[in-house]
Amino acid sequence: MLETLKRMARIVDQQNEGDLFYQPIAPAYDGIAFKTACDLVFKGKEQPSDYTEPLLHQARQNIKDHCS
């Protein structure tokens, strides 16, 4: 499953090549975006009523904390 997520990350990177503000996910796969994608896949089912907003909220907070 992790290899599939990495393959998809490379595709997303290719799709966003022309966006000057886009931050690539590959090849490091260690950023907030990749971790959040993994959390949504692997932890999403554990969320109350399969509600993924808490995971997304935490990721947004992590980005804010990282940028300040």
C-alpha cells in the first residue's frame, strides 16, 4: 500500500509541475502532505463516523506551526 501511495505522489507531482507554489511530495516522502495522505488512508477508518476532518485539521495546524 505504501508503494502505491508513493507512486501516486509522483503522479501528483507531475500534474503540478507548472505550479510555482507547489511543493513536491517525492522523492523524500517525508513532508506533511504525504504523512496526511497516509493518515487519511490508514487512520481514516478509525475516525468517528469515518469523519476525516480531524486529520485534515491537524495537518493544517502542522503547516501553520511549521511556517511560523
